[in-house]
Amino acid sequence: MSKALLYALVAAAGNVIGALAVTRRRALQLKVIEHFLAFGAGFMLSVAIIELLPEAFSRSGDVAPLLVLAGYLAVHFTQHTLTPHFHFGEETHTISSVAGTSALIGLLLHTFFDGVAIASAFLVRPELGLMVFIAIFLHKLPEGVTISSIMMAGGRTGRSAVGAAALLGLATLAGVIMTDQVGFLVQHGLAISAGVAIYVAASNLVPELQGKHGWTMPAAFFAGALVFFGTKTLVDRLS
């Protein structure tokens, strides 16, 4: 098993862990995962801007800006244009089963490119792969909460909700495998993934924490950005 696939497997497990917190009604776990959302937003935004974008421009050249924009627009199209009801975090209102299915489809593209990002980053250098993995794992937990709670709000069983989260994990693994097989993704996957990561961090996760009262969520967001710099320094020194 390649290192990228192994890390993607760990990240995919985060989807299932988040789903289990919903189906088993673990209130404390859900509160912790909510703060993971804010922390992960700060960490992922930092990784996308400081790590992914420079490497994407280096690998993809003049076409990089177009690919970054394409990744951003693709996620918006699948999650907020085709999907009638979607937001990150626990769904607490009753919705239609169709909304749950469309949310799952919308998230599949995003999670596929999670895998592409991990694989592409490891192709550049292991240190970058590790940083991207951390960023992705941090938002996998709230992602699992999101899809499982949406499925249950649409009348699905707990088992179906966990199964939906597992499908997101499988899409991440598929992204790693496809990147190893498709030359276009080897060359340009990082640029598309950068656009996806910027969308997830800035347009999915940040609005969720902005709607929360109190200081702990903003503090977690800024802590995520600060921890990124500390982690980057540590990883670079150990490499």
C-alpha cells in the first residue's frame, strides 16, 4: 500500500467517526467535532494558500489559475447549485430524502478531490503530503457529522447514515488511486485540489463558524492557522 493511500484511509475513517458521533448521539463528541470544524478551517485555508497554490502554479504553469477556479466552481455547483439543502455541521431540521441524496452526491466530488490532493501532494514531496493529510483529516470529522445528520433528517436509518459517510471515505480512496493512474491528475490534480480546498475552507467551513455565538469558535479558527505555521516549521525541520 502506498503512503498516500494509507494516509487517505486514515482520513476516510474520520468520515465514519463523525457519523458514529451522530448516530450514537454523543453530545460531547459532537461539540468537540464542531470545534474541529473551526480549527480545520483555519488550518486548511493556510495549507491551501501557503502550500498548495505555489506548488500548483509551479506544476501547472499558465493553466494553473484556470484549474484552481475550476475546482472552486465545481464544488459550488455540486454542493450549492444542484443540491437544494446543504451546510456543514449537524442538521437539526427535517428535510426530504431527496435532499439527503443530493447532498451525498455533492459531497462525493469534494471528497474525491480530497484523495487527489493527498496523492498529488505526496508526489511533490512527503512533507507536503503530510500537511495536506492533516488539513483534510481535520474536516473529515465534521464532514461525517454533516452527511449522517442530513441522511437521518431525511428519514434514513442510522446504518444508512454511516454507510453514506463510508461512501465519502471510499471516494477519497478512489481519488488517490485515480491520481496514480491518470496523467492529467498527476500533472494538474494539485491545482484543482487547491481550488476545492479554498472553497471548502472559506465558503463551507468559515460561514458555519461565523454563525456561532461566543469566542471559542473564532479562537479555534485562528488557532488552526497558528498551528499550521508551527506544524510546518516542525515538519520542515524533521525532513
